[in-house]
Amino acid sequence: MQLPRPRGPLSERVFAEMLSPDPKPVAVEPLPATGDVLADEDLQVTLWALYELSFRGFEDVDPDHEWSPGLITTRRVLEEAFEAALRSLTDDAVDRALEEHRRTTEQVLAVIDDVDDPRLARYLQREATEEQYREFLVHRSIYHLKESDPQAWAIPRLEGGPKVALAELQYDEFGGGRADRLHSTLFAKALEGAGLEPAYGAYVDVVPALTLATNNAMSFFGLHRRLRGAIMGHLAAFESTSSLPCRRYSGGAARLGFDGRVNDYFDEHVEADAVHEQLAVRTICQQLVDQEPALQRDVLLGASACVRLDALAAAPMLEAWQQGRSSLLDTPQEEVA
Amino acid sequence: MSTSRACQVEICPDGPALVRGADEVVDSNGRAHRTTRPVVAVCLCGRSQRAPWCDGTHKVVTAAAPSSSTVEARVG
């Protein structure tokens, strides 16, 4: 994979540094206002590319730049803005859950229920055209081709029950000992089955900032040990809001007559995530907060960020489709000026 | 029954039963369902559309639906 296309002056300058032998920090100014950070194309693609150095990297970027002090300095400035935006997005819901419920399991469910269902799954099940369904897979490809990778960072940072439960969950995500059942591989097969490009990162240039932000949140929570509560809260919310929508996604794929590999991916997740939800909410999050009460708020930050970012990303997708437009960025031939 | 591992069942409040180490689960009609997963979620609310496996439906049906399913897990 090559570096993505820049989307503005910040990404142009940061990507130029990433391509240089000795990257220097880039002054990030002016930063977008907190409320605009999540939908800022320039900022989100920059952050996505900086995080990618810790996943698969880029063919045109020196692998050693993962730890470049210049790039990490830039990343930290962006992360401070991103964290402020995520906390601002979720603080009220987290406060309500803490006031109204005592147990972590109940608080996690409360922040999930605090968000109205964006009805994306229902739309895909009943109304979406083939092209819209393919667009949905394109949005999801950014995460599902590295499914569960950001959560794996948490394993060495947990102890006892939560570590065991996360390992049990991840064993399933990573194929249960069978390379052909690796969930990211199942998704690549689903993309192929839908006539799409299965290569990692193939669609980064066409997904909007909010889709990148859902991914950046996982990378941000996963890469910082202090946020181990948030990455596990995110996991709990992700798994808890997966089984029922996956049944609808599978139904939509069947309605549209897609290749069985598309259904196979979502059917796998109906059953697998029914298990994962229990592990993530009851065993991982509850026991983690029992062990480390100081992580309580971050667990709920992660859970709330998961569902709220999902809803934010889904709304313009649905709106575009209902107006007969594409939800993806224009396939750009011209460079950003 | 194998002596090398134990089959373990964990009942989740208002949720399914997590069954570890089963090779097959027998549903209330006596039909055996094989599994290769190390842990499976078995429906206890009786409303799953993928019975005997949990599909999350318990979250959308009214609480306290009595369990009508009887399951038996076997290690082969």
C-alpha cells in the first residue's frame, strides 16, 4: 500500500515528511474547533496515515518512521485534539450512565442505548441497491481488513480474567487456529464476492473523514496503554451492537443475490459476536473495572465513542443514498491544491 | 467423554449460556448441532432464529421470556 492522497495542507505537509529520510514535526495550526475534528478530512486522513505506520505501513515510507520523534510529535498534537473531541462527544452520555447505574455491565449497556439506532442495518436489509451495499462494504473495509488488530494491543496490558477473556475472544477473531477463518480474510473474501477489491487499504482514498475517525478511535485507544479501559469499552460496545445488525446485513446480501461469501462473513458474526458480547461486557469490562476502578470512566468513553461515531458515520451515508447520491468521496484524479 | 478437557457451561444473566469445550449441542427436538468453536453461545430465550445458537434476539424481545429450550452439550 502507498500513502493515501492528501486531503489538504496538513496531510500534504505531513505526508511529505513521512517520505523524507528524517521527518520533522509539522506545526498543526490552526487546529479545527473540537466539534469539527471528527469530520475534518485533512486531519483524519493525516492521523489515519500516522497510525498505519504501527499496522501494515506503506511501501513508500521507511518502516523505522513508526518511531520517528518528528512524526510522533505531530501525532500527539492531533491526538490531543482528537481525544478532546471524543470526550466532548461522549461526556454527557457517560455522566448519565454513571449517575443512573452502579455496575459496569449496566453502564456499558446504558451508553449503548443512549444513541438512537441510525437504522443503517435496516436500510441495507430492505432497501439498499447493489451499489449502495457495495459502498457499505467499502466503508467497512477500512476496519474489517484489520479486524481486531487494534484490540490486540491491549493483551499485554491486562491481567487475570480480562486477559484470558480477551485472548479467548481474539482466538476466535483470528480464525480459531484456521487461517481460512481469520475474520479479516473472511471479509476480503466477502469483498471479492461482491466484485470489490480485497487488497488492504484499497479504498482509503474514497472513504470520508467520519469513516476514518471510527478507525482512528480504535487505533488511538489501542496504542495508548493508559487508554486500555477505552479500547476494551469500545470492544464491548462493538460486539454488543454486532449480532443483530449482522443478521440484517446478511439478509440484505441475500435479497440482492450477492455471492455467498458476503453472507458467510456476516453469518459468522451473528454467532461469534453473540459470544464475544458476553465476554467483552461481563468478563472483560466488569472485571477490569473491579481490578482497576480508575478505568471506569475510560471504559464508558470507549463504549460511547464506538456507538456515537458509528451513528455519526452512518447518518451522511443514509442521507446520501436516500438522495440518490454516493456516500463515498469523488474518485479524485486531480491533486488537492 | 474425553478425559482431557471438561465441558463448561456458564449462564449469562438475561443472555445465552456460554458453552466451552463442546463438540455438539443437542436441541430440544433431539437434533445434534456440531460446532468447531471453542466457545459457543447457546440460546436460552427460545427466540433465536439460528437456534440452538444465540443470535442476540433476547435483547429485542421483552424481558423474562421463559426459557423453553433444553440443551445438552456433549464432548465427543
